Amino acid sequence: MGGRGRFAATMLVLALCLALPATALSQSEPPAAPPPPEKSFQGSNYAMLQIGAIVPSNGDTTWSVNGILGRYLTPNIALEGSLGYYSTDYSYGDLTVWPVSLSVKAGVPVRKLFPYAIAGGDLYFVDANVAGISDSDTPLGYHLGAGVELSVSRNFYVGIEYRYTFVESNLFGVNRKMDGSGTTATFGVRF
């Protein structure tokens, strides 16, 4: 084989060596795309029912119920309004209380969990009864708390929340503290 033949054979082998990997690469599947991140609930609305116990600072422990409507403003922050009910025997009379609250909830979603802190303002509609004498008041208060929610499915979740409320009411001509803590079980749906 002459110089030109060797050169041609070398070039053919070199071309095949370069063409085979290129052909193999062009026929292989492209690398898999990373899985999409979990969808954020930003802009989603939600409704919750909370059932639990209220422990007033100077009254008997009693059950409570809250209905809540909220909206996620960002994946970490939600704004919610609630209407609640509880009735208990305080040291100064039987009270029926309807708290109306506006809250900001901030948390960090971690897979199916959403641990959060909550804070907000309250307006209390209070009716008191002592030995057949009635009085009522509508004091302002505020609350601080924390909780965690667990997504059971795409739109349904359960959770638990602890909240401490600060409020003072004027009943029967006397300023009285109605502070207390509450722990509730949460059942919620996103829509």
C-alpha cells in the first residue's frame, strides 16, 4: 500500500471513529428533564373548619368551633378571615362569645407539610348572664399562634393549631380580662 493508500485508509478509520459515537449520540434519548416542582397554592382559596378547646385564663375549659375562609397571597403567606363560637362559665358569669378574626398566616411548605405562624386582630361579640342579669360588649383583641397542616390529597388537608388570644371586656361596669388559649383540629379544602 502506497502513501496515498495509507493516508486514505487512516482517514477512513478516523472518520469512522468520529462518526460512530456521533451517530450513537444522535440516536440515544435526550436526558430526562428534572421533575417539575410541586405546584404552588399561590392564588388559591381555601375553607377550613376548626373544632377544639378554649382554655380561658379565668374560666372553665370549653369547646369551640371556627369557620375560616382564606387565600394564599404567595406560597408562604395567606390572609384569612374567621367566625367562631364558644360559650363558657367565667368567674363572673356565663359568657357566649362570637369572635370575628382577620389573620396573616406565614409558613414554609415542606413536601406535604405546611408549618406556620399566625397573628391577627379580633372583634368579640360577648353576651354575659349572671343570675338573670345580662350585659354585652364588643371588645377588640389580638391573637398569636402556630400550627401545621398536612395535605391528604391535592385539595384536602388536615392540621392542628394553637392560638393565644389577648382581650379585655367591660361587662357589668368592670374591665375584665378574657385572655385564653385554644387548640383546634383543622379540616380544610382548597379551591
